[in-house]
Amino acid sequence: MSSLVLRNRSFFAVLASFVFVVSTFLIPAPALAQGTAFKQAVAEAAARDKDIAAFYQANGYEGIWTGKGRDRNRRAALVQALKAAGNHGLPSARYDVDGLQAKMKAARTQRDLGLLEVEISRVFLQYARDIQTGVLIPGRVDRAIVRKVPYRDRTSYLTNFEKSSPKGFFRALAPRTTEYTALMKEKLRLEKLLAQGGWGQTVPSKTLKPGASGAAVVALRDRLVRMGYLKRNAGKTYDANMTKAVQQFQRAHGLAQDGVAGPGTMTEINTSVQTRLQSVIVAMERERWLNQDRGRRHVEVNLADFTAKIIDNGKVTFETRSVIGHRERDRQSPEFSDVMEFMVINPSWYVPRSIVTKEYLPELQKDPNAVNHIEITDSQGRRVDRSVVDFTQFTERTFPFAMRQPPSRGNALGLVKFMFPNPHNIYLHDTPAKNLFGREIRAYSHGCIRLADPFDFAYALLSKQTNDPKGLFQAKLATGTEQQVNLKQPVPVHIIYRTAFVDGKGRTQFRRDIYGRDAKIWKALAKAGVAMRAVQG
């Protein structure tokens, strides 16, 4: 072989190398023949994640991100979604879109591309799960949040994405509810307000009443104007317009609507834009945890709002006030979803073991006739004669009896309870303690949900299965004995906790974080990388 031929071959080899380097530099994620080196790199990198490994093993270790044509569209759609992650209150830094783009540009060899292929899939899966079902695992934040998050199979994300329109797939990931959309809109509004300095000066007073005047009233006026509850004016007196504005504010914050800016109202008025924004971001995370079909007809209990609602096809068709679990840790109402199957009219109250041993046993040890409106029963349900029992011999652990309150108007459950059997022993029910419903903060129960209008609630539920729901209910009630009425169509029940939500007229409502759960969620989100943003104009 002549030296000329050798020189020509050397020249073409160098030229080919030069063309390869230039082409890979100019194309962010080049389409190269996916040969052995590429597939080996994919297999090696994917082995660290069983779901990613399963996907690539099933498709023969072919790439879906690092080629030309459709792959380029997929990369562009992913980058666009990642750059908008902050709009959803997601931890943008977790996805490091700039770093990912840098890796796309830096890939040179088939091995580089194989490793990049898997890295893109890893980021994609993290984002997809975060935006669809939440950044956090609820029970790790607070054990009373026992919600079963509807997680999707991770491999299915990749499988379905490969078959879908990239942009359409990303659009479908976030909750597609009017609530989520409205919360996002409110988030952007508050971010713009934050950039503009919020609502201005706080009101330097604990209480202001109609008729008052002075600097504090001016500060209240200006703050209500910036919040949108009062038209801009030069008034310096707490007049009728200001009273009406305060009432509107109170209505939007779950406060007594007396038009007086008392201590409770003033605390809410002086709450910062940052705090409200945190509530909205937390509400969006909570909405992702419940990203599932809630039922065409369902019951929604918002613990923070002290309400129970029946919702039909997205519209509230019945609403009543509720009393929820006490703020004490072991009496707080949990958050979960289940299905209501029946109601019991004239119910007996089978006293929970915790109440029997912690509250009633100490009283019985002092006086065997204590709490005598409640029966003591043995393991076979037979009534026990108190006079022959020495209650002092028992401890919380060894107490062998149960306790039951027979049906009556004074029964702790009132005259009806609504059952969705669950391991938490939580249900909705009537109560003889009607006075509690007039209070602003209604956290007094041992965990169950008491309803202000239980009969009307029952009529609304029964209206789907009888033309005379009131007549049916009242006939059962008149017997004075325990009566079970099954729901022909069981109704999903969702016990939620939202300090920020949007009402039926599209207005954002805020409530107090009575259990401190949202504060824990915000802290966990911030730790995960969710950042507070101030958005210009």
C-alpha cells in the first residue's frame, strides 16, 4: 500500500472526526446511530432505577429523547415544562433544567448520549410525579394526614409519553380541576402583589369599631383598598362603607360578620401577602394529593372551614356547618377519603376505648354511679351491674368492659349518624350540643364530624333514592329504635383541610391553620426547594 493511500485514509479519518465533533456541538441532542455503546450506557445507567430499567429493557434500550425529529420535540416540551415548574409551586431547582440543557449540549459520544438518555428520563419522572400527585408524602409531614395518594406507575409515565403528543402529555399531568386552575391564578396574583410591596402598612391597632377615626382607621382604609374590599377614597372615618368592606373581608376569611375589626379580624387583616401565598401553594400541593375522580356526587368536609358539603357534578347542592376534632393532638380529625354506605337513625353510641379508659374509668373509680346515662357492657354485650364491680382494680390496659349510650335525644351522636366504615372510627353525626355551631372556631369533638343540620343532610342524601326523603327519614325516626338505612348509591366522602380555597363565585377564601398542618407542609415544601417568588408586572 502506497504512502499516498495511507495519507488519504488518515486525512479522511481526521475529517470524519472533525465533522462528528462539529455536528454534536451544533445539535443539542444529536441523532446518532444507537449502537452497542449507546445501549450499553443506557442499560448501565438505568440499572440504578428499576422502573426506568424496566422501560428500557422492554423497548430494547432504544432512546426516546436523544435523537432527531420527534425526540427533539420531546426534549423541547420537557424543557418548557420544567421552566414553568415554579408556576405550580414546584421545587424548580430539583429538576435543574439549566444543568440538563448543558448536558445535552456537552454530549459527544454514543456513551454520552446513552447516559444522557437515562438522565432525561429520571428528571422527567421526578417532574411528572411531583406535578401530578405532589412533591411530598403526606403522612411523613403529619401522621393525621392519612390520605392515600393516587400514585401512578412510574414506568407507565414513560410508556404513555412515548405514544403521546409531548405538549399534550405535559398539559394533562397537573390536576385538571377548576380549583387547581383558580389557585394557580391566585398564586400569580399574589406573586405580583408581593413584587409591588404587598398590602402596605399594617394597621397599628388591636380593635377598631364603626365611628372611629384617626391614623389607624386610615391605615385600615388603605389596606382594605389594596386588598380589593374597598374603593379608593379619602375618608378618615370608620363609616358605613368601611363597615361593609370589613364584613366582606370577614366573610372571605370565615369570621363572624359583625363589621367590627376586633382582635381576630385584625389579625387576619394584618396577615402578610407572603403568608397568604404560602397557603395557596400548600393548597395546590394538597390538590395534587387528591388528583383523582372524586365522584359525580360526593361529600366534602373541609376541616379548616368547619363545613360539610354535598357536591353534585361540581356544584355545591347542600352545605352545613360542622364541629370537628379538638386541637389537642390525639383528638384532631384526620384527613382521608372513604365511601358512605349507610346512615343509622336513632343510633347507639358505642364509646371509643380511648374515651372509656382515659375519661370515664377515672370517674367510675371515684364514683361507680358516674356517667350513669351510659351502660357498661361485658364482652358479650350484656349490661353490667355497676354496684358489684370494683373499678379501682382496673387500669387503662386491663379494664374489661365496653360502654354504650342507648338511643335518645341526649345521645352523644344525636339522632342520626352517617357511616363510611374506616379504620379511624370517624363518621358524621348529629349532636345535642347545638350551641357550638354558633362559634367561630368549632373544634370540640373527639375527632368525628358533627353537623349543624343533620336531618336536612339526610334528606339531601336520600333524595336520590326516594320521592319522599323526609317522610322516609321521619318514619324511621318515630320508631325510637335503631334503624339502618342503606344508600342505594354509596357516596364518596373526602375529609380535607384547606386554608386557601376558591368559592363557587371564583373568590379566594382563607381560613386559619387551626391544627398547624399547613405550616408543617410549607416547611417541608421549602426544604424540598419550593421558593417564594415575587413576579414583576
